[in-house]
Amino acid sequence: MSIEEEIRQKAYALGIEKLGIIKPEAMLDYADRLRERMERLPNGKALYGGFMGFADVQKNIPWAKSIIVAVFHYGHYIIPKDIGDRYGKSYLVDSRFNQDSPERQMLIAFEEHLHDLGIKTASNEHPGITAMRWAAYKAGLGIIRRNNFLYTEKGSWVGITAWAADKEMELIENHSLVECSENCNKCVKACPTASLSAPYTMNMATCVSRLSSSNDAASYDDETNRQMGGWMYGCNVCQEVCPMNKDKWEDTDVFPGLADIQRFLLPSQIIHLSYDDIEKHITPKFFYIKKESLWRWKLNAINAMVNDYKEEYLEDIQYALKDEYEVVREAARRALDTPVRFGYGKTMSNSTRFKEQGDDC
């Protein structure tokens, strides 16, 4: 038995869905894909230039002689209904820094097996040692569909991990997946901000997932805020509407620790949390928003409440007028003057409605 086959069998025994091994030079053409993206988007160079390092793995890891790529299915967890339409599913069941998750334990056991075989490895859970989706594609583990996600036979609800290895190996898998229909444009049409402006073309500057986890700009214009809808962190839209994902989510298991923080994740609750509590309960799981930018959570909460309005949110938004950050107080003031649409179609500004109830704001 070859060492590649031994590695594959161990991976499958541990529960990894797909495993492949590529040579480092197989990633070099990723730079071409980045250049294509840069040409398509006016701000492409600023957004995508920083990913060029993913194309040349050996520049960062000179001893790397192969790249081992593992794909695992995470679409088997129960997503609580009250947060399922507000958070990207991949973030809710993110195993990268959750030592209690079966996926994390599986990947740790697999890497230990590589070490037992005498293979030196290097990995990086965030952001990774290379472009994960492209590496999985090059290893034959799936295809990249028009919404830019990697798909296996189980859809796009998959995680990808890669290790640089000091042993020359190669293992390219086969699959029977069919390409997207040229007539299918559902993901492009459904994108809330038109970030997915064309198949395989995504503008990071306007992607809801990027905007909702941004540590940069403090606030967005009214149109962008409206387009973000009720999303608090991440977005599922282009994956949810994809026909290739139909009935792929199994919804059978409980993700470790999610129930413990679920009550903190509702927008009306986040508004009332101290920043210490946000850092303690939310940041460890949703780590893209840094400590110095925790105000982003309250901006997202206010925006989500405005876009998915309920009468009880008025009191929460008013509470935000006392926040320690001016950017949050200003967002609350704007929210109280923003027209909101009620279920029966009537529009009225929050501030007007507040005053009609006899409150001075």
C-alpha cells in the first residue's frame, strides 16, 4: 500500500469526507484567477492583491513538497430558528477553534497520524496556508460553482483544511459532479448587495459577510444598510438558493457550545450587552470582529432591527442612544428616523411612532 493510500484510508476512517494531495506548484495558477478577478472589479487590486501569497506555498514554507487537502461535511447540525436567518451557517458551526467539536477532534487526530508516519506538517486554521477552495478543486475533491463555493456530492456545506507536508506525494481524486447550467443565475439574482455581480465574480467590498464582520468603516450608507437586511454576521443567500444544495442540510446533530451563547446572539440582546460581555461570549466564536471594533456588533444589531422591524425593538434602539460609542449612538438616532415597513404595509419613522406612544426621544 502506498503512503498516499494509507493516508486516505485513515482520513476516511476518521470521518473526513474527501482527501487529496497536490504538489505545491499546482497552486501557482491561482494567481491567474486573482488577476482575472482584479480585472473584473474596479477595486480588485486593493481587495485581492493581498491573496497572491496563497499561490506560492513554497515561498512561505520552503520545505513544503506537497499539500494535503481534507474536506469535511458540516451540514448536519441543528440551526436554531431564531438565529438561522441572521448568521452564516458556516460561522454558527465553525469548528476551527472549538476543541469540543467532532470536526476539530477529527482533524487533530488526522494530523497526529501524519506525524506518526514521519511526515512534518504545517497548517493554519485562519487564514490557512493556501487558497482552500482552489486547492480542493485542484485535488479533485469537488467543483467551484457560480457562487464561488466549493461543492462536493453533499453540496457546499463543507469545511476545508490543508497541511503543507515535507514528503513528495500526490493523490488526485475523481468525482462525477456536473457543472452549473449556463441558464442558472439564481445565486447572482439573489445576492442582497449584488456583490455576486456575475458568475464566479464576487466583490468583497460589498459582500454582506464581509460588511457584517468588518473592522474598518464604522457605518454604511442607507442603501447598503437596507440591502444587508437582518443579517448579523455572514450570509447564506447564494448557497440557500442554489439548486445543487437542495435537501443537502441534514439538521440532525447539536453543535457543541452553540446553545450556551444562543441567547446572546439576538440583535435585541446584543444592544443591551456590555462590550466586555460581547468580547467574552461572542468574540471567541465570531472572531473576525476584533476587540477594538466591537461596536460593529451593535451597528449590525440596530440595522437588523430596523430591517426586520418589530414594535418591541423601539425600546432597544432607544437604549442604544446611551451607548459609550458615538458611532452607535448616531446609528440609533438615524434608526429612530428611518421609515420602517410594518406587516400591513404602512410606513412610518420609528421616531414618529415613538412620539405617538407618548415617549420623547
